[in-house]
Amino acid sequence: MCGFQAGGAAVCLFLAGQTALASPTHYRRAACADLSTETPIWRISNAASSDWPGGGGGRVELWANHIPTGEVADCDVEYRMNATDGSIVGYDPTTVITCTNFGTAALNTTVQLDMETLLLTINSTWACEEGGEAKYSATGSTTLNRDTSPEACLVEPTQVGPSTTCPIADAEVEGKLEE
């Protein structure tokens, strides 16, 4: 099908036997203040544990995407290990770790991780750009699921013995607003 206009260009559209594709659906993201007064949620992703027993330490690293602000925080929980048997030594599960915020929002995120049970507690305080003077704070927890099977973990040689990195499944943490 071609359409002509005097003094204009010809526009042709051939659809015989073709399937027309619809444009993608765009969803309006809820405002930060709205998401902050409902249940605040963090999406945990890119998480892994890395152990270097010969080097005397290890860490759990994860990204926490704070849904109300849309910001991502990088959280690294480091611990010491016994170089002989690889056990974790001297770790206090009540230690509060400050995460690094990748965004520009006023978001402060901390985590606590019990290395025996992998219970992760996450806390954030934030303000929304459109929220005026309102400040929010929420805490939530979940048990992380680490896959330590040989086919899931990456073992690499290092100068101080093997390094083992195992994936931790993505998780969603539902927070509770603090008054």
C-alpha cells in the first residue's frame, strides 16, 4: 500500500503475509514515596561466597537493589579463616557492615550476616526526591541459599592454596518500615 501526497514523499507499507509487531508496553514506575510507604523490598543479586583458606580469609559479596529508590548497594562481608582446616574463626554475626551505594539517592544500607546459618539482615534509611522532608527506614531478613556443589563452584589455584567461589541464589527481601 502506497500513499501519495502532492508535494510530499511517497510512503509505502507492505504487510502482505507479515505479522505486525506491537510496540513494547511501557509501565510507569511507582514513585519512591509510594513504594516507601508500602512494603519496602530489596532484590539480592550477583551474590557469591569466596574462600581462600590458605590466605586466611574469605568474603560474601552481594548487590542489594533497593526497589523504592531504584538504587543498588554493593555489600561485602569479610571474614577470617583457619588456614589449616578452612573453618571461619572469630566472626561476630552481629557485626554491621556498611554497603557502598552505586547511585545518587540518599540511601544508606547496612547488612549483618550469620555465617553459620547464612541469615542476612538488611537495613536501609533513605529519602525520596519527590518526598520532601520524609525519611524512611526499613529492615528485612532472609536466609541465603549458597550452592556448594562441585559443579557450581569455581576452584582456582593461588599462591596460598586454592580459592573457591560458590554462587548464592538471587533472593527478594521484604522489609518492615520502622516507625
